[in-house]
Amino acid sequence: MATALLNGTVQATTRTDCPSGCLGVQGSLVSGDLGLPARDALIEWRNDARLRLEERFQRAVDEGDLQEVADTALRSRPPA
């Protein structure tokens, strides 16, 4: 599951025929008060995705598909 998720993320964000959305994200972060709704929606979306990923990794640990020593919260965070 984790391998498929990571491979899918790489494929989705590196396609040359489809923008990855970075311009939209960056634009919402620097557009002042007018961008707050977009920024807040992006923050909520990111936090929800991280939580669902953390829960899925924990389920993998519980089911024995991922090593028990795995830090599911750390694995679900984007790189710094």
C-alpha cells in the first residue's frame, strides 16, 4: 500500500502534461487577505490528507504489513 501510494504521488506530480499546482499553492500563500480562503482550504486539505495517511499507516502496522517500530505520524508528514 505505501509503495503504491508513493509511486502514485510521484507519477501524479511529475507528469509533463499536467501542472502540479505549485503556482496555485504559492499564489494563494502570497496574495494577502484575498487568498485566505484558498490558503485555509489548502491547509485543511493537507491536514486531512496527513491524518488519513497516518491512520492508514497505523492500520498497516496493526495488520502486520508495516514494521511495528514504524513511526506512523512521522511517515505521514511531508519532507521538511
